[in-house]
Amino acid sequence: MKSEPSVFSIDDLQTKPNQTYCWDGVRNYQARNMMRDEMKIGDLAFFYHSNCAEPGIVGIMEVVKESYADFSAFDSDHQYFDPKSNPENPRWFMVDLKFVRKLPRTITLKELKLLPELADLALVRRGNRLSIMPVSASQWEFILSFCSYKACHKAVIF
DNA sequence: GCCAACGTTGGC
DNA sequence: GCCAACGTTGGC
């Protein structure tokens, strides 16, 4: 799940570790469908910093509330207002998340693109700008193990 | 349903 | 700031 750190970063999320946050403002149907149809309580998600100096995966979140109407779309004063959505027939949905942990270091987009094991990761596929993307179990495990071991192999791999 | 014009995302 | 790669809109 992407967020611009200048707007909301992993450190913002960590400031109040027990706080839950609604992931509002998603206005793309594919991303909406993933929140609405796929994400279940207890699921984990990577937190990705986008549109910044060092884009990459920086931490882990957990789903604490399953999809419900994104009410920011109903408020005409809100930046995420969408007149085509209303409480009777909401167009946009969101989930609630909470901080789990930061990764020991940022796994940069540059690294993710170089790793053959992640060639099928949606994030590194050509032109993918979705703000929410699926990660398979094996991709998840690989990224976490790579994160732990990279310090030892830094000179070899890069 | 087609597609040109336009707006957005986000890496660089 | 540039621009590729989208997604959306709306005329037809």
C-alpha cells in the first residue's frame, strides 16, 4: 500500500502504534476492489513510500477493520469528495490499518526491480501505478528474508 | 463501443 | 520539471 511520506509516512504511523487509521482517498477501482473484496482482518500489508527521494518498502501494517464506505467521498469540503458517491450507494471503500513494525531498512524500488525472484511483483511490472497491489506469500517471504540478509551480501548483490 | 483529449501518478 | 503510462470522460 503506497503513501507519500510527505503526506503520511511510516513514522507518522509509528508515532501512535496502537492507533488505527482508515485508508481513505483511494479513487481507483482496482485498488478499491482489493480493499473491498480481498483484505481481511489480520492480513498484513507492506507500507510503501512513493513519490519521494527513496521510494521503497519501509514497514508492515495489519488490517484491523474490513471494508466499509469511504465517508470522505461524502463531504463536499473534503479533498477526497466525489459527488458520484453517497451513503445509500457508496462508490468508494476503505479498510482500517494499524502499525506492526518498521523494516530494519528500506527495501528500495531499485532493489525490488533488480531481484529476479520478484520479477512478477505487481509493483515492478511496467507502468503500474496502482496505490494498492497484491503480494504473494512467496514474494512476501522473500522480501522479508532479503531484508534480513542483505547486509551480509551487499557487496555481492550490488 | 470507439477513441481523442485530458488528468493523474510517480519515477527520475 | 519532465514525461511515460496509465485511467477517465464524453462526443459520436
